[in-house]
Amino acid sequence: MAIEWFSWLAEVGMQQHGHLMVANNLEEDDIAHFDHDLLRSIGVDSAKDRLLILNMKNKHIQRKNGLKKLISFRQYSAEAQSVIIDRLQTLQLDEVKMLIWIKHTWPLCDRKLLQDHGYLSHTAPEPGTGTVMPAIERSELGNDLLNSAKDMLWAALYGTMEENVLIHRVQRELLVITIPGRKAFVFNFFQSVTEVGALGSWRDPTDKCHDEDEPNMMLQVEYGESASEIVGDAIMVAIHVINLLEVNEVVLYARSSNIEQSTLFTELYFEKHELASAMLHAKPTNTTTTV
């Protein structure tokens, strides 16, 4: 694979050795084999220079591995989204169906009830410890409920008419979910999300588990709310279910807040003010009063 050696080496100030890489016909795939003996054999005589080049080798490998993980994650995320969209296409979800789902699902947001009715195993890990494992600790019934919650959450956050989600959205909102970084993969089906790393502490009032300086991830998503505010209700119920059946935190913190303006969806802002603007610039109507 072709590589620009002078630019590659410049990151550690070793561009003067670029001509040695070119003269020896080295390629990017050869970087993995760099060691003191190889570098010495092509003419890098200084031990310090070799150390700097080997440091660059380690950076290069880390970046390549990170890129592979990113590509794998994106593929996995795209596949998860595709499965959800396929299910949503058959639902033709609107506000009435969303309300029915909320009324049916909210009573199930209780760990003991889920265990007693076969959604969740009685051997599932205590909240605040590990995630719930499918098949072992979550039944097929539980998987169906979890998938339903993820479908509803995705529809509430991203659904449009293209996915047969018929929700008229009139206000922008910001959803923020704070989750331990090691469990953030649960929300890999999100389509667009801002991830912010943060440290947090949790003192469990039952004294079963404490998190001191836990590496948390804050997931931030903008979404459109309806006039009835049913979308926000569906989001919170869905997050409760996902927490109980997979994330498994004592409290999975999530909140939403209004957004006055946003560069992501400015059309809603201008639609809201279109009528006021039209009235402001309308010509006054002449009226005649008869006495």
C-alpha cells in the first residue's frame, strides 16, 4: 500500500529518514515489522531516531486498530438501525399508537414484575453491576419487549414519514442520557448522537453498589416533540424498559429540555415564526365605520 514516508515521519521529526524508506521500497504493510534491527539495516544509525520511529509505529498501529473498530461499530450500528426501520415500516406509527404503547408498557416498568412474568430471570445481576445477558438472563419474551422499546425510542427520536412514523413535530428538544461508558454500546442503534465523556459518582442508598469517578458517557440527541408531548413520554418509558432489560443500572439518568433554536432543524423555528412575520408585514386593512 502506498504511503507518503516524509509526511508520516514528520509527525515525530524524523522526515530526514524518508529517503531510506523509499530507497528500500518499504510500504505501509511493512510498518508492523519495524524494529531496531530492521531500521539499523536500512541506515537509521541513531538509536534515538530509531526509538522515535518505533514510537510512530505504535501510534500508526493504534490508529489502524481504532479505525477498524470504528468501521465495525458503524456497520453494526447501521445493521441495528436497518432492522428497526424494517419493523417500523409495518407499524405505521402515529400519536394514537404511541399512546397505546405507553399505556401498555408503563405498568411493566418494574423489575420484580418482569421477573415474575418471565421477561427477566431471577438470577439476573443486581442493578448497578453488569448488563443483562440475552438468553441467559433475559427470555425471548423479554427480548421482544426490549426490541419494542428500542423501536419506539428510535421512532420517537428519528422517525419520519419515510419510516411510516406519522408524528407532527412542532418543537425541538434535547435528550441527554448519562450512562457508564462500559454500557454505552446498548444505544449503538442511535442514528445521530453526540457522545461526551465525563466522570461521575453514584452512592447507592441501599449500599449494594457505589461508583466513584465512574467513566460515564453522556449521549445527547436532538429530536422533535409533538404538541401533545407524547413523544417525550414514549422516550422516557422506552428508556426505563431498556434499563431494566439490558443496561441494568439502579438509575439510568435521562432528561430532556427545550431548544429555542438549532442549526440542525432550523425549519421548525421558522415555521413557528412564519405566521407572526406575515402578520407583522401585512398591509393594514381599510375599514369604514358607519355612524
